[in-house]
Amino acid sequence: MGISYSEVIYKMKELKDKFNLRKKMVLFAKEHGIRPARREFECSRNTVRKWLRRYNKEGNEGLKDRSKAPKNVPNKMSKEEEEKIIEARKESNFGPQRLRDYYDIDRSDEAIYRVLKENDLVNKRKKKYEKKQDLRAIKKQFKAFERIGVDVKHLKDIPNYWPQMRRYDLPKYQYTARDIKTGALFLGFAKDYGVTYSKIFIKKLIEHLEKHGISPKEIFIQTDNGPEFSGNLEHHDHGFVKQIRDLGASHISLPPNKPNYNSDVETVHHWEEQEFFNLESFKNIEEFYIKARTYQYFWNYGRYNYYKNKNTPLELLSKEVGGRKAVYLLDFYPKILSLENKYFDKKMSNINFNYTGQHLTEFAAPNSNYEYHFHCKIFNLLHWINN
């Protein structure tokens, strides 16, 4: 045959055709003898004898594989024990180890797991892409600005930006807010880090949304437990959380050590570093704010989100509130966060945003050609940032 019986059997495991090979071998042995069969099928004489003996005694049934499980199991689990495990699992949803410890089940983890598996009580572990799909389905149910994620990005560790930051006294921290439903982005910049700057930023954002018709009662701000968000306070009776409540909105603290819960904001930080901070150069602080605003407007008005069916934040928001209102809700230039109002006013007065503002006004005008103005505006934004 050129190939041994054992090799053929190994290759036939998935084909489940071992029966025909064995029958062919025993019929050959009955006609020609055991030794010729051994040579023909390249196996031991004991193998030929084994299957020939079973065939003579049981016929075709004797050529099937037999279970190698022990026939007598002295320590076999009783029906009552299995029912106890099943009831405990349904009651608590504990795993094998906790079931054993909390319900006094004198069985190994493996034995308990077997019972759970046989009764379809093992929770299938979801893959990463499945978890993402579940989260996206939940996020779709939110209203625009119902849930806003907020975080702080440290800018001091970006190689391309750090020398410019030192040379031109640029901001060291970015305060980022992103709407979970639409992906809309709002930015603030500061040279320091703490609750005070978080309060200034969130106050400006909530007041802006309220000005354009979003009730603070419908807004939930979610943050991690960092000290810049009052996470070090036992009672949120002052600081960032109190600021949110005083404005009429609500605050949600994310579980510790769960960075994925704030993945929408982390995604912004990832792409912003690649598309903005690692590419752009600045001559002074005024140019930094101009380019930062342009990038934020590009993100909100022209950057496709492929995880949201290739929609921009503007397109998603327009479906809920209309195109005109959506434009003005997203018209929130990056804020300079400072403890001195004079410094804040002075810096803002030195920055001319009329070029972009003109196109926003055209785009929001009644009966305007939505598609035409949209593409014209984005072209000018991109042209501006590249020149």
C-alpha cells in the first residue's frame, strides 16, 4: 500500500472512515492469512488479530471504535449533586471555584465545570469585536449629548510637539470632551493641570450646549477617577462634580482600572496625536490655537467615522436636531483655560477666526445648498491648515 495502517487511521480521524479500512483488512486476512495482511497493511500482527477476532465475534459492530472511558466509576457524581450545582449556578452565576467554596460542594473545579458545560450553563466568552459591537449598539440608543466623555491628555510626551511647547510656551495639557452618540469633539488647553481647569472647561461646554437648546438636565458627563475630576474627594461637595451639578447636569464616575470605558475619548487622543501633534509646526501660540481650532472643526464637520457608517459628527447630529442647529452646536472653538480672566480675554482677542466663521454662517443659512457649502467649507478648512 505504501502507507502504514496507523498513518491511514491517523489521517482518517476527521473523515470518520476507519470502519471501511478495518473491514478491508479483516477480509484480506480471512482470505490470505494474518501475516500477508500484516505486510499488506503495514501494521503489527496483533492489530490484525484484534480486529479479526472482533469481526468474527460481533460482525460489523466489532469494527467500530469503543469508548475508552472506565466502565466502573466508584466516585461518580450523583444526580442530587449535579442538581445542587445547577441550582447554585442559576442562583448566583458563580464560577466553579466559588460554587465549591460558597455552596460546600465537595468536588473539583473540573467536575463542577463539566456539569455546567453539559447543562449549557457556561457563559461564552465574547471576543473583542463582539464586545465592540455590543457597545456600539448601546451607544446608538443615546441621544446627542446625553453622554459626554471627558479626559485630559498630557502633551509633554509628544516628540514633535515638545520642543515647540518649550520654545513658544504652548499649552501642556489638553482637556477633551467627546459626545458618545455623534463623536463630536470639544477641546480646551491649559498650561497647568487640576480641578480648577476642568471646572472652567466643563462650564464653558455646558453653557454653550444650553445656549443652543440642549438642556443640562439631559446631559451626563462621564470621567475617570482622576484628581482633576474630584476623584480624590470622599464627598463631591465642591470641585468638578459640584460644578456639573450646579449647572444642572449629572456626573458619572467610570470604574477604576477600566480605560476601555472611556474609549471614545482615548480614540480622539490616538488619532489627534498622529494627525495633528506629530505633523504640525507652530510659529507662536496664536498659530497653535488657529490650527487646533481648524483640526477640531475638521473632526466635527468633515472627518468620516468609519465605525459610525462613514458619517461625520455633523451628519449624525443633523439627523436629530437639524442642519442649522447642528452647525452652531459644533461651533465651539478650543478654550484657553486660565485662572486669570484678563489673560483669557487677551489671548482670544489676538486670534482671528473670521475666515472659518464666515463659512459656518453660510453653511447655517436658511435654504442653503447643504452639500455644496459642506464641501466648500471643508476644502477651505483643509487649505487653511496646510498653509
